Amino acid sequence: METKLLTLKELQDSSHLIPDWEILNSRIRKTFQFRNFIDAFGFMTKVAIISESLCHHPEWKNVYSEVTIDLTTHELNGISNLDLKLAKSIDEIIKNKP
């Protein structure tokens, strides 16, 4: 997949695909809440595996049961189609959790 910087219009038109992700200047952000640290860490492990397969890695922060993820494409200085793909994959993890 060729990595392409998204225009603001493209991002707004695609926002329904990544509900609850906040669109910031050059990144998208979402915070996830879990029951405890183990659940949060398990989620992060699943995200890490997907990220590695895409060769596209999140900026994230974990405090006990909360994980905040920022997605941006540094080499393009903004939000790309790869960020959108990773965000959708991350949402699928949550959707399919037991």
C-alpha cells in the first residue's frame, strides 16, 4: 500500500470509519479504558502485533487501565491512509474483545 497524506476533506469524509477518534492538527487520537493494567497491556500487545505487520507504529501512553493512542505519519508530517487503516484495525480489536 502506498502511503498517502490525507487532505482534511478526505479525513472528514472518512471520519465515520473511525468513530470517537479525535482529529488534531497532524494526528488522530483516541483513549481506551480497561478494567485493569493487565487488560490494557494485553490490548497494547495486540496493537503492537498489527502495527509491526503494517510497519507503522503508534505513539501511545499507558497509565494503569487507560491507553491513549496518537497516530500520525511522521515522514509526511500529517495523517495518512496508513493511520486510518491502523485506527480501524485498533477499533476492531476493541469490537472483538471478549
